[in-house]
Amino acid sequence: MIDLSRQDDNAASIHGVAVAIGGAGVLLRGRSAAGKSRLAEELADAARRRGWFGRLVADDRVMAAVRGGRIVMSPHKAIAGQVERRGQGIFAVDHEAAVVLRLVVDLVDRDRAADHPPRMPDAAARMAQIAGIAIPRLTLAIGEAGASQAILEHIDEIGA
């Protein structure tokens, strides 16, 4: 479990990508080369096409801290405003300084029996516990067609 219980300026580093969609912070988690950065950029673009706010917060290293009973995500200062596009390099991008975590998206391998997304997830599978705080969770297969759409629909559903 990630310990984010300290209420000071220290934050825990999470391997993932954070993106702000409307007022919702979305944390994309998954193994290296799972397409988290690409999905974050697609998700922000799809949000803007809907007329929503969409912008990257952090790529690769998400700093997370508990503030007022919520988890606030921000970029690591050494790589703020940068995104890695695999096979292309590091690029400067507009980014948001911080956002409150409202949805966790786990990208998993479809072919691994222990890791594939459930067809009909139960209530426990639809929630992630981070620092003792329950956060809605969505599990998608790596490279799944329509992933951005599924995430936007989930954000709309939870009212974030």
C-alpha cells in the first residue's frame, strides 16, 4: 500500500500518468510500455472534443499526497511539463499543476489469466484503495479500442 498519510509537503511517487479531465484527476497505472502516456494524450484530446477541459498533469512519476481527505496528484518537479512518446523522445507539453484523484484506470495484459480485465467486475473490483481512501477504478486491457471513450463515460457516470 502506498503511504500518503503524511500531511506535510512530502508526497509519494507513483509510477503512472495523471491527467485532468474536467474536474477529475485520472491516474493511469500499468506496466512499462503499456501505453499510459499515449492514452493520457488521447484522453485529453477526446475530452476537449467534448468541450471538456483535458490536460496532462504528470507523466511517468506522479506525486501524490493526502490533503483534506483527498488525494492530490502533481508532476515531479524534475519532469513537469514533459511527456515521453515511446520511440520518439521527450516532448514539452502544457500541463496542469495539480488535480484531485477521482478515477484510477489500471491497464492490464489481456492474455495473462491473473491480470485480464474482468467481464463483469464486482463492487470490490470497481474500487481502488489508496492511502485508505476508496477511489473508483476501471480496468482496461492494454491497447483496448475505445479506451478513451470508456474512461470519459466512466467519469460522466461517477459525476466527476
